[in-house]
Amino acid sequence: MAGAATYHRDVPVTSDVSSTVCVVTGGLGFIGSNLCHELVRQGATVRVVDALVDGLGGDRRNLAGLDVDVLEAEIDDPGVADAIAGADLIFNLAGQVSHTASMRDPLRDLHLNTITHVSFLEMVRHVNPGARIVHTSTRQVYGRPLRLPVDELHPTHPMDVNGVAKLAGEQLHLVYHTAHDLATTSLRLTNVYGPRQRLTSDELGFLPVFMRKALLGEQIRIFGDGGQRRDCLFVSDVVDALLVATAPEAVGRVFNVGHVIDHSLAEIAEAMVEVTGSTGGVQLVPWPNEDQRIDIGSFHTDGTTIAETLGWKAATTLDDGLQATVTFYRGHPWYLSST
Amino acid sequence: MAGAATYHRDVPVTSDVSSTVCVVTGGLGFIGSNLCHELVRQGATVRVVDALVDGLGGDRRNLAGLDVDVLEAEIDDPGVADAIAGADLIFNLAGQVSHTASMRDPLRDLHLNTITHVSFLEMVRHVNPGARIVHTSTRQVYGRPLRLPVDELHPTHPMDVNGVAKLAGEQLHLVYHTAHDLATTSLRLTNVYGPRQRLTSDELGFLPVFMRKALLGEQIRIFGDGGQRRDCLFVSDVVDALLVATAPEAVGRVFNVGHVIDHSLAEIAEAMVEVTGSTGGVQLVPWPNEDQRIDIGSFHTDGTTIAETLGWKAATTLDDGLQATVTFYRGHPWYLSST
């Protein structure tokens, strides 16, 4: 990936969505709401479908003041057909992201990440087969990497039910392209942070937990030696990736979406302490047995395919992204107390 | 795979099951019933769980005269817990195998190949966590091969809902090993033929359709130029593979199960015409558009991993297997008229 470390974009990354009608499923959630804000800013008409499923990231306040239609429904609800009809772009972000919740209630995870998506795709197929569909998958589909960085041809061996269910959801989108000619794309996202992420759950990934602790001045605890590495994405970069993924060249394909720079968990935690000025510090603690079993070690995304095909790469450094994130939450303190 | 083409087995392939209690889900179906016959022959106590789902391969006559307990239930039925309790070996073969049926009714396929398996694994986990579990997956999880032969590290890009659902089912078995320490193994089977296969459906693969046509003296029709290649497995070889897969070295792993010799579809059809003496012959016909979309071209299994790990390779040539198959159906003519 030539010049990747400089964060320069090779081509303009944002498609023109100004005159489009867009559906965003999961639009009240973390990534979905940030996408809605950007779509509205660019002049798109936005319809949100979100079930506000208990325990997930959805909250009506994420779209406060924004001129969008919100349908509170699961994506397989028959009423969703009306939202889909006439849409140009469908961003299918609805789903459950928690590893731990998926192990506690596997059937619920499969319902939210796989089963409802089949019904949704069937609905798109019958109501609006010409729509452009971008789905969000996850790097969890790879499981424990056999090699680093991880490209799209790396075998997929998910370590938890969530990874299994997301992979099935992603593959169903591609099957509906191959078999039924729907214009689908799926993006395998690495760990994402930024504004409008639910901070008060301990089950939505380590980044929002670390961020909450740092903002509250509490100690950040890291399992193991803190040397595990991750490439983290600022949510605005993900929004850019979702927009460029509507390009015709992306139809029928899966792309990794990650960052060229990776950091150890200890570095990420220390950066949060630094940016927030937290006095809670960072502590290394032994792995709980159950969590260690499904841990995947270090991960680093190989983003060559999306860079070469669509000209996208992450533009935001960890320090810049964390600074913007902290500024946002200091201006929106309810994220720290909401349940 | 040294000496593979000679079909010699490097090590004895059959584990001693004489004093075991075995559960076979899908035990009234094609592969399941052949497994039951072999288990009983070796002295095992066999409990069958089979829902006799309409359109699949299950038929009580497949086990006629055999001393086994049969529970007619889906594998997620709470009553299955009693069958699982105290079992040494669980062969989890229940599922739906039809590409076309999965595209017609995707939710049903996901129910039969994925969702019910989660509930089944949860039941095993709570009732009999020490049982040895062997699950059957399919080469369909690979989709259209990027290279031949196809080993277990080849990317999985299923081309139909059935492939997606079977892959999820397989991965769930492995997640329950990693996370919950169940002793699971999954076998990715290539195309299988032999006694006790349902011949009267056109949706259970090309091999039973070809066999029915040849036995009835009807013309065998092949889509395309007949040059597409497949490695076909005689069902007794699959039964052997299921038994050797109970070895401790196989726990937590996925293995390809195929044949070292592949043949073109035209060769396979001609061999059936030859063995049966059919006067119907073979005709090449153009692809129906919908089928061609999800066709995967040629496939050839790389079986090196199971050969090196468990000493298994297919022992039966296509000619020998077809001869045994024809002899069986000539002695059991109801397979040609049953619906």
C-alpha cells in the first residue's frame, strides 16, 4: 500500500449522495448515526430502520435534531418494505456486535446478524432489486490470525458465535448478488471508536470501555500483558469507507476496512489516559479463563484491496481521533451516564 | 499424498466402536443410515434422531430390520436430551443438502443446518459435555475454487444459502470446542453416492439423479459441456471417515473428505450407463440461467490433511462403487418409485 503511512488519500473518497434517498438500518446506533449525520450534511434524504434492541448501541438521541425518518422495527418487519421502496442506497448496519452476548445467547445473535438479514434481502429483492446495498461485517470472521497483516483471502475461523453469525450474514449478501443480482458489498470492519458510541456497556468492545474509564478518571484494566495489537478506526473514516463502497467496482465484493498503523492495547490505553488527563491510569490484570479461550491475539488489517480498488484508506491518526472523541463526549456528557 | 492413487490405507481406518453408545442424527437418511448399519454390525448400541423432514433423504425403510432406537424429532427438540445422555459418540448428520431448496426457502435451510444445531450443541453441553461429536459439512462451503485441488485453507465463499448455512453450522461446532471444550470435529464431504440414497428427488445432487436415470434406462442430461470435474465418494468410504474422525487427534478440527481421483461429469454419466447397461444414453444440454449463476465449475478435494492426520483415504474406485450401488438398488427396487 504505497504511501499508506502518510494518510494521504489517492483519490477523493466521498461519493456524491446529495440527491439520493438512503436507508440506514441500525441508524440509531454508533456507526449508523454517524453515517446519517454525514448523509444529511451532504443533502441526502435519509430513512432509518432501527429496532432499538435492548443492550445494543441504538439511542434516539444519536440523531437528535436531525431531519430523518425513523422506523422503529427489526429489519425483517414487513413494514420495512415501505422504507426500502424507492431507495437508491441501502446501508445495512443493523446487528449485534458483542462477543460475550453472543456466547450467552447464541440464538439471539444468529437472529440479529443472520436470520433477519435473509428476510431483509428477500424484501429488497422483491421491493427494490436495483438498490445499492452496503453491509457491515467484522474482522472477527477471521478468528485468530494465521499470518499478519490479514488480507481477504485469509481463512475465516471465527472464535465466537458473533463471528459465525456475522460471516453468514456477509455471505448471504454476496449469495444474493451471485444468485439474484442484488448490488451488494460487505465491509469487514476492525475495531471502531469515536462519537456516539455507547460507552456504558462493558460488552461492546474494549475501545468504549477504555474511553469511559479514561473520561471518568477510572483505572483502565487490560487482560494479559497489554502487548496485543489492534488497528483502530475512527468512525468518520468508517463513514467515508461506507460511502466509497457504493462505487460500482465494489459490487459483489468483500473488503477489509482497517488502519495501516496498529498499536498495542497498552499504547491505546495510555493514549486515552494522556488525551483525557485521567488520573486513573492503566493496570494489567490476568486473563479470565473464559475470555482467554476465545481471544485471538494480535490483529492487523491488510487494507490493500480497498485502497487499490476504491482508493480508500483511513485518514485519521489514533491521537487525532481520540482527541476528537474526547471533545465530543465532554460536550455530550449523557453518554457517560445513560444505560 | 504419497501413494494416494493406489487406494491403499496407510493405517487401519476403523475405530473400535463395539462397546459404545452412539447417537446418529439424520440416521434415517442416506449417509446416516449407512453409518447405523455399520455401527450395529460392529456391536454398538445406536440411537437415531431424525425428524423425517419432508423433501430430505430420511426414510424408515433405510433401517428396516436393524435393532436401533429411533426418536422422530428435530435435533433441537427437548426430548433429544434423553437420547444424548450417556452417549459416547454423537454423529451429527442431520441437515438439508439441497442447493435449490435452499435458494427457494433460505430460512428453512438456515433453520435445518444452523439454528437447530446451536440448540443441539447447547443440549450436548449441558447433558453430555464429554461426548465425542462428529459433524458433517460440505465442500460447498468453498464455492467456486480459486485453485485445485482445494485444501482446508482455501477461502470459503459459498455460492448458495445451503453453503452459507452449512459453514455456519460447522463453525458453531468448532466454537463450542474452543469456548466450551466440547470434543467436536467437522468433515467437509464432497459428492457422495451409494446404497440408501433417495433417488426420486431432483434436488439432492446430480449423482442420485444420474443413477435413477441410468437404472430406469432414461437419458441422463448434463448441463454444459460435461467437462466439469468432481471427485465422488462411495458412501462406505464416508462411513469409514466418520469412524476414524472420532480419534482424539481430530478434536477441534475440520477435514476435507474426498477422493484422490476426479472424473468429468460426462465420464461419471457414461460409467453409470455402462454399469447399468442403460440404453438411455447421455445428452449435453445448455445451462439454465439460474443454475449456471451458482455453479462452481470443477472441484477436486485435497485430502492431504485427513490422510496425514488420521490415515484415511477413500478406498473405493468409481467403477467398484457404482457396481455395488447398482447391485443394491436392483435388490431394493422401492428406491426407484418412492416419493
